[in-house]
Amino acid sequence: MGVKLLFVVLIVNINLVWSGKHDIYEGCSVHGVVLNNDEELNILKELELKLNLDVWQRGLPAVRDAVVMVTPENKPEFFSTLESHSIQYYVQLDDVVQALENHEADVINYKMRRSNGAMPFNDYPRYAEINAYMERIAREYPDIATIVTAGDSFEGRPIKYLKISTTNFADTTKPIYFMDAALHAREWVTTPVTLYSIHKLVEDLASDERDLLDVDWIILPLANPDGYEYSHTNERLWRRTRSYRPEINATCYGVDGNRNFDVNFNTVGVSPDPCSNTYPGPYAFSEPETRIIRDILLEHSGRIQIYMNIHSYGNYVLYGYGNATLPSNAMELHYVGAAMGAAMDALKLSKADYYKVGNSNLVLYQSSGSAQDYGQVRIGVPFSYTLELPGYSYLFQVPPDYIEQINKETWAGIVETARLAKLFYTGGL
């Protein structure tokens, strides 16, 4: 059997496996909610907790609409509550199942067009492909790249990251740039950005970017492998980890990894419902995945100048704190964040929103137990950010044809922040 025919057979088999996979979203729809003020935002927050809504984007009053997925059971109360408060809403996706099936078809067609092999940073790679790429980089470039197995996920998957350094991290005059991705499983478009960063630093460093090796790099492309794999095989919109605690709840798995850090834990922006997407877990660092991020931050505390916790979607560069207070270096945080946003905006597609930069609570929503806040408060990382990548009009289902564009523009922002980090670390600013 020829390679091309074999690939077609493989795709047909994948289609058969995927058929019916999205039935759990039968009758669900996604709606934009027009928020004009904080009062309307608070009404939506109350609905989120009461109905356990899946809020895809919380919105910025008078700037950006909220985006909410509603189940058939929740629609009557959701719509009636909005209407009783004269809050406008509209249909963004009338059929979630169809939208997810279209997304799967986009991925299949993309892979077929690239049947000779797409690099993992220009694709939606699976867990094994991600690790294989990092292992190859470490094997072929041992003078600059080292792979580290940090520990296992709840389900026993080794979680790996790359250390990139010309001095094997021995030169303490060099700041460290730490980035991770896919702590929220359904945010597939985040992992390619980290893999592309590895590619640029190790395999394709431009002559005018040699100064980036004056910085040491830690890149963790897949922080939540269990949830990520589950979002490929079972539930495309799965967000949480996959830990199982039947003594707490016998049917609901996982916690919101970005609410599980030991900083203002379980105070604001969380739900006590173990089935909620914002359930923080039974205690801080209950998840091995968040403990791994914690341990990396602790191991290199004092040298990590930038921590970039990468998410999607919405075009935001956010900094602490999630309870609406500000770090003492808020001006510097905003300066570096704005420089990043401007670098990405300079390359963005016309259909994309401009990046919004600011405090995570004031610009987006209140939160507690976030990786961003933990890095700044507990570790003392001067520049700790949450980066929300573009979703365009596709929300979480960004077609893979957009990956290269997102990689290119995000890399420009990463380059800008790395250079500023070096200047701040050496006292140049």
C-alpha cells in the first residue's frame, strides 16, 4: 500500500473514531453577551456560578463582549435573566457539535495537505509528538539544549521541558525566561507557540536575534498532558486536569490548574462545585501538574526575570493581581507588557483584535490561585504574565492554518520582552 493511500485510510479511520465524539455538546450553543457596565458583568458572574456556565470569554464592559456556552437545560433561565435586566445577547455558535465537527475536519484537511510532514510547531501535535520533538532537539543540539523530566502527571505521563542555554545555566549574570502552555487543556493553540520558540532559539536563530542567547530559557510546552490528551480523544472543550477524587465527587474529574496555586487560594473567581471549570481543587497544589510549575519557579527563584503563562483566547497581556490590587512594580509590568502587545499588534491580521494590556482583574476578571500571581507574589518574579492568544472568530477552534501566523506574531512579542528582561536584570533600565 502506498504512503498516500495509507494516509487516506488512516484519516478515514480517524473520522470513524471521531464520529459522535461531540454528542455530549448536543443542543449547546454559544452566545455573545454585550456588557455595558460592571453591574451587568456581575450579573453574568452570578449566572456563571448558579448555572455552572462555561464562560469562554468574560468580556470587558464597553470594550469586548462576553462569550458563553449554554446547555439546553440552562437556556431558559440564562435568557430570561439577561432579558429581565435588559442585557443584550446574540448567537455566536448556534450548534456547538457542528462547530466542533467542522474544526475536526479542518485539522484532518490540514494534515492531509501536509502529508509529507508538518513540523509540530506548525500543527496541533499530540503528547507523544511534543516529547519526540523536544527529545530530538536535545539529542541534536546538546551544547545548547537539555531535556528535563520534571515528574509525572496524575495519570502517569512524564512532563518534560527544555532548558536552552549556551552556558548550561551556569552563568548567573544571565536572566531566565520561563514559559509554559496548555495548563488549560482545550487551549491547543498555545503549545505550538512554545515549540516554535524552541525552534527559533535552537534551530533557526536569526543573525539579529543572537542577543537572545544572553538569556537562559525554560520552555514547558505541555503543562497539563492528561487534560490535553483527553481533549483530543474524548471532550474537545475539556479545560481541567484529570485528577480523580471519588471521596469528593464520584463523577467529576480534575480541577482548574490556573486556580490551584498557593496565592489567595480559593478566595475570588472560583467555584466550590467540583464539576465547575473554575473549581480550584481541595487544597493548593493538589495537582502534580501545578507542583511541577511551582518547583521550576522555586529552583530558579532570583534569576527568573519573566514568567509567561500562555493561554487562549482573547488577545490580552495580563499581570497581577487577580484580586485587583497592584504589584509595587506595576508601572514596569505595564511598560513591558505594552511593548509585547505592540510588537504582536504590528504583525496581527486585520481581523484580529488589538492586544489589551493591564491588570488581570480590571481588564478581564477576578481570580485567585493563578500561576501568574504565584510567580510574582511567592517567587518574586519581576515580570509575571498571563498571555491570551488570538481566537479570531473561531474561539477555541482556531483552524490550524492560522498557527504559523500566531507563532510569528507571538514570537515578536517574546523577543521584545526577552530583551527588556535582560535590560532590567542588568540595570540597563
